[in-house]
Amino acid sequence: MESSMGSGSIRRSAGALFRGVVSGASAPTGTFTDVPTISDVHPTAAPSGAARAVRRRALPRTGAALAGTAVLLPPLLLASPAYADEKPKAPAPPAEMSKVGGGRLGQAGTQVQLKPGAPKLPADITARSWIVSDAESGKVLAAHNAHWQLPPASTLKMLFADTVLPKFPKNQKYTVKPADLAGMGAGSSLVGIKENLSYTVRDLWLGVFLRSGNDAVHTLSAMNGGTAKTVQEMQKQAEALNAADTHVVTPDGYDAPGQVSSAYDLSLFARAGLQNADFREYCSTVSTQFPGEVKDGKRGSFGIQNTNRLLSGDYDVKPYPGIAGVKNGYTTNAGSTFTGVAQRGERKLLVTVMNPEKKEHNEAYKETAKLFDWGFAAADKVEPVGRLVGPRSEEGDARTGGAKLDGDKAKAGMEDTAGGSGGVWTALAITGGALVVLGGLVFAVHRRWPLPELMRRRGGRH
């Protein structure tokens, strides 16, 4: 059974200040956590001197001791380990996948069309699926198995936020009931919510985005009418966003039979969420204080830090310049998953990476950073291989080619072939915008919001 910590979970600052998972929790087979339990040690992390000493004391030192150990082993374990070191064969993508966003995106393998002078793609990207796209225009610069339906882990929480976040004002308070925290999978990542205590909606969303807290997800789901209702609404939201690869079973991304998404769909979820100022705030916050227990009549607090390593950094990963979110994930079935957004100059890129075959520490973040570097260098030197489609309210059902646009909307840029998928829906991506309706035409008027990078420099304290 794999550790809940997975790729990119342990860090030097993981102490009492940044806590989340209850000590002694069983190793999960479910949802991502970047929050180490006290008893967990990442298998690739260098052990401390004390840990090495304990391991040395635990090892048998003599031939007699080794022989004694062998006597206790079952006969099957003493057989020749001819296949012990063989790795299971990696699954292959389907021969045919969805063609939403363009026919090339439905093809297996890497899709890219370089112009003369364009930099080559990094050679050491091992993710089973990935996609690099322009966050505003929706142009897909390059992709690899973009529509492969894979377990999404906690990146599915972006869809949860797209569905539930607009429903409740951020200052609304809610007192957690014991039933609200029931039904979470074993080993779930937790921010540390306690029953019979009250939290603001903002507190809960910070718990979702910074600590990937399933306790926060279940509390917000309870406010929304329950888990079953929330899952149903998430599925409807995915369909509304033309995310046809996604099937929702749990609201938090915990492993469940049949729960899948794709790098393409996860990029749609991020792009939709980034139009919301609260979503941008939460996903770009590096650290904050979270409400704690009541002692001596006074409510305490404790520090939490964002587990997105391109935002907060780690001992082997530096914060990526211009990073502004979005969400990471890990489960046993999904491996490491990550969707990030970053800005360089006026250009804003989305990168989604799913399940790198290379199981090094923080590998998903390292591969994402390489794809960001390539994307910023190559953005004007490639022909798009597809696009991120808009929602059904703008484009119809993308699986059937979408609704035919009328002349006015075409003129207004609802489907601007020169600039990719533009207009109202994309104009509000990260920088925000205002809509002006004149004479039946819809125009997108850009208005810059404070960059999420500013929030990162402030350490998320608002």
C-alpha cells in the first residue's frame, strides 16, 4: 500500500506549524495529501542521522541472524526472485479518444506543430498525459494524450470549486456537525476541522486549496445539501463546461471506481475557476492562519501552507516565477496530478500533468515547470494543435460540433479564428474583465486585477 504523501509531499518545514493529517492515520489508497503524518516518511527523502541509526540497529549483523531470519520466511518467499525487479507494463492510451477541441487532441501520443526556430519539447517528460495551453485564447500549444480518461485525484477539487464556490458568501459562518465529517476515505488529507466549531466559508475554501482538506470539502458539501447532491451538481457542471471526459463519483477526488477526468478537462476546470476572484485568491495563497480549537475560552489558530510546490517551494523545487495556482493531487490510482497557471509578461499559460512515470520526489512539479518554460519560449513559434472550448452556454455541445454561431457573435469574437476561442468567456480568464452590451453585440473589455503573484509575495495574509 502506498503512502498518502506521494510525489511532492514532504518538506523541511513540516512540523507543528503546518499540520493537517491526524497523527497515526492509516496509509490511504485514496485522496491526495501533501500533508505528512508524523509517522510517514517519503521513500525518496534522505533519512536523518537518527533515522539511519535506527535502521542500522534494526538490521541483522551476523550470518546466524540472517539464517535465523530465513528460517522464519515462508517457502514461497525463498524461491528465486526471477521477476522481483520487473515493473508492471505501463498502460497504453486508447486508440481513439474524444476530439473535443480538435481532431489532433483525440490522437494518442504527442501533438505539436513547430514553426522554424521553435524550441523542441523537453525530452524528459514522462507524464502519461499533459497539455500546454494559452489561458486566455484557449489555444493548445502542445499536448500528449490530452483526452485520456485517468483518475484525477484532488485536481478534481477545481470542479468542486467551480460548482459550489459561487453559492455561499465568503464571510458566512457555519458550525460543523459530526455527520458532516462522516464518510471520508481512509487516509484522507485533512486541514484539521473540528466538529461543533464554526468556520467561515473563506476558512473552508482555504482549507480546500491550501491543504487539499477532504474535511473542508465534506463540510462545504454538507452546506450544499449533501455529498450525493454535490456530486450530481458537479457532473452537471462538467457537462456545462464541455468537459466530456469527466465522470464524478466523489466530490474530493478520493479514488473510486469509474471516477475519471483528463488533462484537457482539468484545464477547462482551472480556466473556468480563474474567472472568479475568490477562486484566484484561494488558489494563489501560499500560507495563512487556520482557526483552531477553543482553549480557556479563546479560539486559537495554526499555520497552514499551500501544498502546491511551484507556489510554496520545497527543498528540491523553487517557486516558479509568475505562478498563480492552481491545484495538485495524489492518489494511489492516479499518481501525481497537477494543473498550474503562470504569467510571463502579458502571456498566461495553463499546464496540466497527469501521472508521471518517473516516480521521483516532486516529479509532477518538475515536469510542469519544464513545460511552462517551453510554452513561454515557444508560444509564438508553434501552430496550435487544438483549443480549449468554451462552455455549452457559448458554444453548444462540443461533442457534436457545437451550436452554429450567428454573425453578431462571430464579429464580437465569440469564435475568433484568428485568436482562438476568445470573446466573453475567455476575456475574464485571469486578469478579469467587464462586459458591455451594445446594439446586440457583446464586447470584452479587459480590466486588470491585482496579479495573484502579488498575493504570493504577501504570503497569503490579507
